[in-house]
Amino acid sequence: MAAGVVLANGSFPSNKISGHKGDVNWCSFSPVDRQLVTASGDKTVRVWDIAGDTPTQLQILQGHKYYVNCAVFSPIGDLLATASSDFSVKLWSTETFTEIATLQAQGGVKYCSFTLDGAILAAASADNLVYVWEVSSLRLLKKLKKHNQSVLTCAFAPCGWMLASGDSDGELIIWDIHAGNALHYKTVHDMGINCLLFLTTRDHSQDQHTLISAGSDSIIQIWNIASNASEWDVAM
């Protein structure tokens, strides 16, 4: 049976997109075009045109050897990063949807995230590490080591140098990616952290960042983190 994605607008009815032959693990909209990408356990990423009344498939991106867990566009939409359980992140041109590079990890990659300017890419890996690459040179800048369990998710603060990561044991770590240091760390969920999201703003002069963590313990927490990472506390 083909796996699918459902698109709905405020008035319904919905559009059902079918084509994948495995679980659909991720979907993401392009920031510049009326395009949707979906990542699947069938080892593919598919690109859909959703501009018309009926979504149409534009591309099937093949190359990963195992489940594709995540597919995210760069902030200006020129690149697509895909994360897979085959120990890799692939970068694709969104102009041609051809593969540009493969970035290797030492464990299955659960998630990847760009900085707001698209210059840096981070990846959360099952080998307990967070990988940080410079996008323009494809150079591995850091392997961030502090987690004791699989890293499930990560997110950059708007400032670009602060990164949050969460693991399968519920530990949340705030990093300085330039120094490679863990600034703060604590267990904040009783089970794994599935998602981290910073409130997006381009005002880098703000005194604090707002971070949301969502866990397998059925809890969502909102954190206030000082812009210099000197302190953090639960916002509610």
C-alpha cells in the first residue's frame, strides 16, 4: 500500500498525496516556492508542486541507503538537506534537485537544522553526537560530545552561535558551536526529546531567546534562555 500525505486548507476538502512505499517520516514546505518535500522509510525524498488544485510530483530524490528521517530547506531555499539512518546527510540543489554532497556521520542521523543565514548545518545523530558543518566548504567544524544517548533533534537560536540539542533520555544541552562547549545541560523530560524549536526572530539584540521542547512524556516546555546563555529557566 502506498503511503501518503494529506494537504488541507481552511475550507476543506483535503488533497491526499500518494506515492511513497514506506512510512512518511517528514514533510517540509519550501520558503520560496509552492513546493513540498516528503521524506520516507522507502529511502526516497519526493518533491511535490502544490501550486495548483491537484498536487503533482516533480522529483524523486534517490541515493540514501536506508530510512530518510528528515528533509529541511535552507532559509533562502537554495539547498535541501536530508538526514538518514544510513549515517549520512545529503545536500541537494533545489534548482536542479541533484545531489551536491554527502556528509558522513558515525550513526543514523535523526534530524538536521540550518542557521538562519544558511551558513552552518547541524545534525543530530544516534551515535550520541551533534555534527556541525560549514555549508560553503562542506568542512566538519565540530563534533559536539556530551550526550549519553541518541541525539534526536537540534535547533539553532537566531543568533547563530547557540545550538540546542535533545536526546532519547530527555537531556537538553545548550551549546556554543564556535567554542564547541556545552554551556548548560539538564534532564528536562522524563523520556526522549522529540522536537526543539526556537522562536524565530532576526533581532539579535534581544535579551533572551525562547525555546520550546516537546517530549515523549506528553509534556511541552517553554524556556527563556539569556542571549549570552548565562542562565535559563522555564517560561511557564
